[in-house]
Amino acid sequence: MRLCLLLFCVTAVRGWSDTRIRKFKKEFLFGVATSAYQVEGAWDTDGKGESIWDKYLHDHPELIADGRNGDIACDSYHQYKRDVEMLRELGVDHYRFSISWPRVLPTGLTNDINEKGLQYYDNLINELLKYGIEPMVTIYHFDLPQSLQELGGWASPLVVQWFEDYTRLLFDRYADRVKFWITINQPSFCFESYGGITAPGIKSKGLGDYMCVKHVLLAHAKAYRLYEKEYKNKYKGSVGISLSLNFGHPLNNKTENQEAAEIFRDFTIGLYMNPIWSKYGDFPKTVRNRVMKKSKEQGYEKSRLPTLSSEEIKLLKGSADFVGINHYTSVFVEARTDSDEIFEVPSLQDDIGVLLTQSDEWVSGKSSWLKSAPYGIYKLCLYLNEKYNYPQTFVTEQGWSTGTSLNDRSRVDYLREYLIALLFAIEDGTKVMGYTVWSLMDNVEWNAGTSERFGLYEVDFEAEEKTRTARLSALVYKRIIQKRVVEKDWTPDSWKISITPRSERDEL
Ligand code: BGC
């Protein structure tokens, strides 16, 4: 039923319908993702330094939904061989994981290099390559060294150089084996970090968050240029950035809501895409004008949104081989009227000045913000194509939260429907290199602890060895990878998952 709804929505958008079987090409890469803080554990083992997430959740255990922080998590620091075994069971082409900055540089700076930390990632990368799985490395996934936070963190311009030094260390050590690099996961983390919601828990809405965005983007661009200049010729890898690209649909056809949706997209997509992918670079004009106007009204001499110099604009323009799409859900956007709720001032929400809702008809995940609206990914892809001239993309995250059950039918439906929508987008010209499910296994979902489970594998956090068990979705995803098609009615004969040799996989 839901599949029909999806097809209806997508075909209605495209203006035609048919029932042809659509296939992912052989070269299309299927994978799964995790991040260091969420799975590694071993938070102070073998010389690892403290990260902002270690400190934040140690200082505020009351903020974690079920009290479980990342101190032990899935214990992947010790169990990485089991993780790779699961990847082989799934038959994935790539594994996206992140490197913990304070694990390799406990002070954040290159004065103190932690060889044991570096060795851990060497071991993981070598284990992946042994079984023909492509490593995709995220250089930064939210876990800044606490020592750098104390020197200003992402609000300080100094962080750009610190990040470049850290990145050089990783390229020197791993670029011979790693061909896919993601500099930063979701620069929009700045709005949560400086909204006081996530680590480091600083409240500087509409100010510190914008400074953070500027420095994150510059840090990304510096890392990209470094690879381009010193490593690319030799190693031929690609460097991209992952953006949180959920989609804002206008609530209806009213002009004011269409305009509101466009403004929303300029702030949530354009803020990061424009500097890198647009013809003239820089932040979108609407964003610059709106924040400038509001800032003046609020008594600031200058805009709260930092400017980019012409040199910075040049550095940023074209600084990515692909855009990593992290897409989970959609929202409806409605223009605000004077009588509507007023947002905190100043803040991103107030600068955007729109109302957001989700449809009651969309199926809900375990996370309050997560609802299934598969045509959102189709609309997003077409939007990026039109606005940024068919950029090279890679879906670097998409996932669904449930409780602990192994029978995760809702995740199966979600993945199937979104993959079908993606096939439509590909058919309509979107350049997508691959697709990555968030996540390989249940992990520490930041403030939600382990109360929201995103894994294809369930993790028993009570067990000493953090036992991992395949869910129904793991078997379905394995089948999709093998067949390169989405079969809406397929169910496995048994729920046991085992490794399919690569040669047999290719014959299927
Ligand atoms: C983040 C992950 C997180 C997931 C689910 C993504 O935006 O990159 O770290 O676990 O969302 O909330």
C-alpha cells in the first residue's frame, strides 16, 4: 500500500508512470556507515584524548535518554573484526566510518601523535581491504578534541589550521589505501552545538553557530586543496563533504508558501552548497540579505553571518569531488504570519522565519523527527540538479530508527521505498555513485543514548561482548545488494545470515 503511495507521488511529480523494473548498475556502490564516538567505545584507552562528547555526556548524564554514553558503545575498538565480518555477511562494497581526532591526536595538535590510535585505523582499513571492502573515511564526525574546544573550537578561525594539520597526518598515513574521503559530517551540527543542544553545549544562537559554519567550510576547503595539491596525482582518490539534506516542500501551492520553502532551502541547503557548487560561490544572497537586515534591526553593527573574502570564496568554489547526501526525512514549509509563534532572537529559526510541519500520514520512526516521505529524496535530487547543474553525489547516510526488535519491517519498508525513489532520480539524470545505510549496527545515538536504534544489526549493550545480531533489514539489504533491484515482496527463507563468497555474489 505504502509502496503504491510512493510510486503515485513520484510518478505524479514526474508526470508519467510505468512499471518497468529498474536496476542499480554494477558499478553502483552499496555500503553502511558508523561514526567513531557512536561505536568505538574505549574512550580513554591506549592514550586517547578527551573529546567534546566525552566531556559533555560525562558532565551531563541527565541529558542522555537512557543514560548510556559512548564510553563503551559497541566496543568496536576491540571488536572491529566482528564488524568487518558483518560487512562481509551483508556483502557491501564500502564501509563508511570516522576517525576520532582525539584518538590519534590527544591534544588535537600534531605535537603528540598517538601511534596506538593510528594503528587501530590501520588495522581496520587493512581488514576491510583484505575482503575487498572499500574504506570511506569521515575525517570529522562531531568529536572535537576537548583541548581545542578550550581554545575556541569551531568558533575560532584557528581551527582551520588545526584541522588541516590533522588531515595531513591522515592523508600521509592512509591515502595509499583510502580512496574515498569525507572531510566533515554535516556542517549543520554547528546549529545544535551552539544552540546548546549537543556538545559542547554552548548557547550562542544566531552568532556562534554562523561563525562555526564559516570555519567548518573553510577547514573543509583547505583539506580538499591539500589533497588536490599533494596526494591526488599519486593516489587518485576523491574528497567530498557530507551535508544534512532533508527536504522542505511548500505546504501547498500558495505563492507565499512556495517562497517560504525556497528561503528554507537557501538556509538549509544553499548555505553549504552555494559556496562550493554555485557559479559565483559565497553564501546565498537571500541568506546574506535576511541575516543582515535582521542583525541591523537587532542593533548589531554588522551582519551576524560572517562574510567570506574574495580569497575564501575562491578557495571554496569547486572544492569537492562529490556531495555526500545525508537524507532522512522531509518537512512542509509554511510562511509565517504576524500572529504565529515567535522564535528565539537571534537564531537561525528566526532568521529563516517559517513554520515547519510533517504530515500525520507519514509513518513515524522511533525518533520524533523521523518520518518516512520517500519522494523527498527524489525531489531533493532534482532540486540539486537544477540548482547546481547535476553535481556528482553519493548518498552517505540514510536510515530509520526502531526499538530493539529484530523484526524491523518498518525499516525494510523505508529502505525499499527510498531506494525506489532514488532509482527514479537516477533515471532522471542524477549522478549518484553509491548509497550508504545508517547504520551497520545499533549505536549511541548522541543524546538519545541507545533508546533509538538505527542498526541493520541489533546490539546487545548489556552483554560483555556487545553481541551483534542481524535484523530482517540486514537480510533484505543483502538481497538488494546481490540483485541490484528492489523486490517489494521478497522475504528470506530463514533469518540466518552468512557470508556469501564474492564470486558467488557476482553470479546471482
Ligand atoms: C548523523 C548520525 C546520526 C544519524 C541519526 C546523522 O545525521 O550523522 O551521527 O546518528 O543522523 O540521527
